[in-house]
Amino acid sequence: MPSSEEIKALVAKIPELDSKDTKNPLLKTRPSEGKLTGPTWDEAVKIVDPIIKGGKEAVAAVVDMLKEVDDGTDYKARYVLHILAQYVCRKGKDEEQSLLADALIAALPGRAKPIQGFLIRQLQVCADGKAAPAIGKFLLDKELGADAAAALLAIKDGAVDQYRAALPKATGKNRLQLIQNLGVLKDTRSAGAMKQAVTDADALVRMAAAWGLANMGDASAVDALIQAADAKETWERAQMTKACLVLAENLQAAGKADESKKVYTYLRNTRKGEAESYVREAAAKALGG
């Protein structure tokens, strides 16, 4: 493994920030301000290859260079870690990819949240399902929940298990994020929880749950979505109606003609106003006239 000083020397090879207007007093007091013209890929490889070959300890040494306050002064270390995350995803780098993911996971505990967030975002690039449990621990964190949810969505493997486990305890934006992502991944095992969320006190949660059920084509959600589509508030009513149309289309494509017909018939018969004429017409067309 390269020594600590050798690791620092490698990181230092990242170019300095481009020149800036030193007459600006703000820039004089904030030396991290400026743009970075990064190294060429060939130059970058010469920096990151010795680090990844140095093993987990070498990666940890770069992580140790991160500052708790992201004021931009540690941009070289951050840049190197991001290049590493991309570098190990190249063909033939499976061992290196696993090593980097393991090293980043091992570095998560005890770090300041801004550093943890940064590491989770790098795992989003390079990790596989083995990292899901470690990332899932952050799903309920108010500051890091969004990063964790996004990373798991990108990884996919193991994501739904983590989302399902966290959902009963999730609140606020974290709960909304989980419901949205379960809908994106069409997790039919979460349909029960999603149907309950259609009547949630939070309108955004209600709409996300309705869209998720529609996206997964859940036939048992027909009555719940029809009822939700009669919301009085104009925006929510429109979004719930769209969810009904998506549900009906997906049910029809899945060969569930009776359930699909029920949704279309309800929309055709209840959307009588001029503002909702497009819904009535779309439903009538789907029903054959």
C-alpha cells in the first residue's frame, strides 16, 4: 500500500482551480471558489489506479482527507473518490469495484453527515446489492434519507427490501420518497401499504401512493383510486384522475378487462364539466365509444 504521504501526493496531482478574479474581495476570503478543469482520463487513471491497488486502507486514506464542512477546500479528495467510483465500473474491474464499495461502506460509521452523504452518493455510482443493507440504515435519517433512497433506486438490487422495512417508521419527506420509489419499482408486495397511504393526511403522499398503485397495475386498488379521484381540491383531483387513467390502461394491457372497464366507466359517467371533458372523452374512447 502507498504511504499516507504518497496518497496525499497522488491526490495533489488533481489540477488546481482555474484562475479567478482576485480583485473580488469575496473570492479572496473564499479560496475554494473557482472552476475546475479536471485531468484527462489517462491522467486520472495514473492517479486512481495506484490508490485502488493499495486496497481499502488507501481508499480510507483519501476519505480521511474529506472535510466535515463542505466548503470546497477538499475538492481534490472528493474528485478522486468520484473518479474511483467511475473507474471501477469499467469492464474487467469487478474485484476493484467490490473493494471500493466495501471501503466506502466501512468508512460510513462515525463520519459527519455531509461526509456520509458524499460517500453514499459514490456508492450510488459503484455499489451493487451487497451495499443495500448499509445504505438502508440511512433511509430514516432526515438529512441523508433522500441520498440513501436515491442510491438504492439506482442500485435496484435489494432496494425494495430496504424500502419496505423502513416505510412503517418513516415520516415526512422520507415517507414520501419511499412511497414514490416503491411505485417506481412496481413492488406489488407493498400494495397494501400503498392503499393505506392513498388516504394519508399529506396530499403529496396520497398522490404518490395513487400513482404507485397505478404504475404497478394493482387491480385491488380500483375502488381506492376511484374514491381518491373525487377529491375536491382541483390539483389533487386532476392528479388522482390521471392515476386512474394509468391504472385502467395498465389493467387493460394485463388482460384485466372488467377492472379496467370499471375505472373507465366511472370516469366517463362522472366527469361532466367542461374542464374535465378530456377525461370523459378518453374514457369513452377506451370503452369503444
